[in-house]
Amino acid sequence: MTVVKKDGSRVPYDRNKLLDGIQRACYKRPVPASTISSMVDSVEEQIQRNFDREVPSSEIGELVMKHLRGADAIAFVRFASVYREFRDLGELAQEVQSVMDDDKKDPQQPELFQP
């Protein structure tokens, strides 16, 4: 499998890069290693199911964010802040507000910021 990056360059898919990115986002967060491993497995499974030889890096990033958002709001915001390359604090604040709004809908998810 080949990953097509934002600049159009192509690199071989590397499971360790995916794992490292998720682990960095989850650093010092209550996300078990088994959950992280399951995320990587799930992302890989979805990539293999939906793509033949090449996968856009944007697709991988979106899949990771989907899994992180469900696992830990802080890890999601960490990953999103790097992946989405926010240009200013306002964009970051909008993403955080979106997560906080979703958290209100899901009482199982710990609050992102305590009032």
C-alpha cells in the first residue's frame, strides 16, 4: 500500500507511523494500549477494504480522528491540532467547542474542560 501525501508525494504505508501518531496524541491520557492497538487495526482494516493500492493521507487522518474522538476528547484535539494544521487559535477553539458540544450529548465521554 502506498500513501499519497498532501503535496502529492508517495511513500510506503508504515504501520509504525500510524501507531506513533496515535500514541503521541494519547500521551499521558487514560487510553489503554489495547485500545490504541485496536484503533490501528481498525484503521488498517478500513484502508484495505476501501483502497486498492494507494490511500490519501487525508483519509488515514480522518479515520484516526474518528477513532480518537470516540476514545478520548483531549487526544482527539491533540491529533486534530497537528493534522488539520490550524492557522489560528480561533480554528482550534471551534474544534474544541465542537468536541464539547458532542460531549454534552454523550454522558460517557469525560468533559474536555471543567467549568
